[in-house]
Amino acid sequence: MQRISAFSEELKQQARALAKPNEDLIRKRAREIWEEIGRPTGRDEKFWFQAEREFREAEELANESANDVYATKTRLSKRGRRASV
């Protein structure tokens, strides 16, 4: 059980780190989007905002996952206490 808890905590931390971009990560993703679309001119803000939105959505997903892991750990912990009583 402790190994699972440690692993889930590590995954949460990694997800949060990936979901909280710095300006360089946003710039890199915006460039990827720009290249995927065919390098059009005059839409750089659109691609920047799209990259920010993607990272924001990833952060929200990471937070939801962390909450799900916490709820599961809590349920399992309660089951273990009932079983040992």
C-alpha cells in the first residue's frame, strides 16, 4: 500500500510540473501549433492563447486526477481500518 501511495504521489507531482508551464514552454507549444497549421502569418496571439489554454486544461486534469487519487486512498484506508477491527 505504501508503494502505491508513493507512486501516486510521484505521478501527481510530475503531472503538476507538466501542467504549470513557463513562458518558454508556452512559446514552444505555440510554435508547434503554428507549424502544424502551416505557418500562417498574423495569428501568433491565437496560437499563444491556444497553447496557454492547453496547459491550463492539463493543469485542471492533473488536479482532478490528484483529487481522485486522494479519494481512492481515503476509501482504501477506511476499508483497511474496518477489516482490522
